[in-house]
Amino acid sequence: MAAAATAAAESQPFDTGAERIARVYAQAIIEAADGKGCRQAVIDELEGLVRDVLPEVPGARAVFDSPRVAVEQKDALIDRIAVGRLSPTTAYTLHVLARHGRLGLLAEVSAAVRRLADELAGRRQASFTTATPLSNDQRRQLVADVEQAIGATLAPSFHVDPDLIGGLVVRIGDTVYDQSIATGLAQLGGNLHRRTIHEIQYGRDRLAPA
């Protein structure tokens, strides 16, 4: 990881916010990963570590989060986790975060790396929330239609909220489209598939109390 980028991260006091600090580390991580030609592997490994590995390693999250745990103990835990799971670049990233007391921000750093990679690839972050789960085909169709409607490539995430009124909310950056997406985006892009919208609404209606 570039020394200058790491120093820049440490020059930011913690009260500037975890997201801002995570963004600076993300820039350094992307730079280091690109230098080794392993950007996607590092992104996947960081996300997998947060999502799958830490919850399965007893005490790992508490050790990572605690400022009272010595760096040497954190390094030992990182080495234990890394064996057979992580590339050298990802493992080095964790050691850097540990040395600078930022290992507790691992989830935020991982998310920031993903966001930055999407930005560099020209993809806009988009959150799709529906009242009922969507099939893979429905997801693909909905994303394709919204991409065409707004003229941008999206990096989508999907969420389910059974209490959602209207059945569908899409957030793209700072813009939120509620149920009016069925008409508003259709008018904007002229191609939002009525079948997908109908299926979302029908699934919502089936869950509504009689």
C-alpha cells in the first residue's frame, strides 16, 4: 500500500467520520491492488471476510474492534485467518489497518473499496428495495430497465422490506424513486417493463392484510 496514501489516511482525525477515513484507505487499497493486478480478488476477499469469515472465527470481531488488544495479537489473528483464504495484498491491507488502529473499520473500508471500484468503472450505486424477494430474472430485468431509463450503468444491491408501501423503492446516489417509478421512470425512459412492476406489486398485495 502506498506510504503517502497511508499517511494521508492517518492525517485525518477520527472525528471526521468513519466513511471519510474508509474512503482514503480504499484509495490506497485500490492503488496497491491495481499494482499487483488483483483488484477484483481483493474486493471479493474483503467482502467475504466481513460477511463470512469474521462471524465464524470466535472472538475475531471483538479483537479487531478493540483498541486495547495489542497489534501483535491482531497480526497473529490476521495470519491465522489469511492462510488459504486471502491473497498477500489483502493480508497486507489488514496488517496496515491493524498497525494504524483502523481494523475496527474493516466493514466500512470494504464497502468504500467496492464503491470506489464501481465509480472508477463508471457504475453508479443503486439500492433496490422491494416488498417481496425478486427472482434473478426479475432483478436483471429491473436493473436493465432502470439503466436504460436513466442512461447509466448501475452497481445494484437488493433489499426486502415487507412493510414497504407500493412494493418498490430505488435509490440511486442521492435520488430516491418511490412507487412513482412505475410511471415516472417509464415516462423518462419509456421502457420500464410493466410485467416486472406488476409482479412486484402483486407480490406486495398478496402479503397485505385482508
